Amino acid sequence: MANQRMITILGPTASGKTTLAAQLAARIGGEIISADSRQVYRHMDIGTGKDLADYTVGGRQIPYHLIDIAEPGTKYNLFQYQQDFFTAYDDIRQRGVRPILCGGTGLYIEAVLRGYQLSPVPQNDELRARLEGKPLAELTELLKALKAKNGSTMHNTTDVDSAQRAIRAIEIEEYNLHTPTERRQLPAVPSVIIGVSIDREERRRKITERLRQRLDEGMVDEVRALLAEGIAPADLTYYGLEYKFVTEYATGQTSYDEMFGRLEIAIHQFAKRQMTWFRGMERRGFTINWIDAALPMEEKLAAVQQLTMDYEQ
């Protein structure tokens, strides 16, 4: 086990990466560590696309980590993810099992593979008050300028898709700019990286199909239940995508058709940004071995296993 690298399976939404990771884990006796910034939240199942049934293969439950670990309405962040990742990773490795990192949140994946050195950043109420009410486009430009000053590769637009998220990102960049801190030293994690590549038109078709399916499965009821629990609409909107648009519909701000149309476009744009992040990882020195999502599962599994063996020879 000492020489075995972690296997990372990444790809845009609707590429089938979770199914591939679960099938691979079943074949090699691995365990999955999720790299999804929204699947950490409990009771947010349909909207985040947890697809927990995928983790049952041949009647056997595949162990997974970092799903359902935070309360809805809270703000889970990259610093916490790094801590939780290494807790799970070390536990899996100590038991002699192969960890499989799987997800579409490029920032989380890169942070653990690269060994980002982060510090916990406190809330800056004065900064938040100053930025409150500013449009997302203006906040994005401010964030871009701060990133340039810091030489930062954090907070890509993939994960900053609402004003609240942008303000938190600005808060972190401001803190790092003005507060020299002793940062935690974390090791980079050696990994074979597999990317699941899906044809653009097929991805668009699957995104639309999955959106209809999730709405049929009760995504609106899921959001209404979270609101009924006392979670503020603004806190749900913070999570972006499904939760932003369905919350607007559930609170009477938009019609069903408008919600569906805007959400469909937003998910297509999100998938494009995910691919932009992964291409950026390649420019930053990561080798991503792309395999075609359209291949039969058996061929995909064989390709992953062959690539893994090649890296370990």
C-alpha cells in the first residue's frame, strides 16, 4: 500500500464520474472521498445530486466520506475541507485501503493535491457591511484585483456564483493580504488523476434530463422543507444553482417555467466553468488522463486500472 497513489476522478457535472468511482471502488476495494462543496450538507440531497444509490454496487455499500457532514444553513469552507479530507485520507490509508477522490469542485481537488497552505479566516463585519448590496459583477472585479495582488489562484468563478460567496472570497483575500500568519504545512498528495470527458452536446442533453428528473423527484419539496426548518431564504440562495433558483420559485419570486429556464442555463454555464478550472489545472502542471464518458463501463474501468499501474511501475 505504501507505494499506491490515491486515484482522483474528476469531471464536469453529468459526466458520470461518481458512478465510475463507485464501480472502481467495488473492483479494487477502495473508499471514496467526495470533493463536492455542496454535498457536505445534510438534507440537501436532490439539489446537490448526491445520487447515494450509486454507492451501492452489486448489493454492496461502497464506503464514502465527506458527504452529509455539515448542517444546512452553515458556511462550510475550503479550510474545513482540507482538515476533513486529511482526517479521512489518513484513516483510509492506515487501514491499508486505496482512497479515491471524486468530485467536480476543482478548488477542493487542487487544494488537497497541491497542499494549499491555508489559515482560518475570521468574519470581517465592517467589510461585509461595506460590500452589502453590491452586484455580483462588481464584487467579481474587486475579487479579481485582490487575487492579482496576492498572486492567488483560489476562488475561481466556478465556486463564486453568488454575492455572498464573492464577499466571503474577498474577505479571505483581504485577510491574507493584510495579515501575515504562520500557515499550516500540509503535504501535497500524490495521485493518478483521471478526467471524465463528455461531449458538449451530450453533456447539455444529460444536464437537462437530470434537471427534469430531480424536479420530478421532489427538489422543490426539498427546498420547501429546508425553508420550513427555519433556514433563511438568503442562506439557501448562498449555495447557488438549484438552491438559488428553486428558493426564488418556492418564495414566489419567479414562475416555474422561468425557474427551470434560468436554472438550466446556469447549470450549463457551471459545467463550462468546471472544465475551465480543470484545463487550468493542466496549465498549472497537473497531468489529467482523460477518458471518454461514452465508453462502456468495463472499458473505462480497464483504462483507469491500466493508467494506475503505469504510474506505479
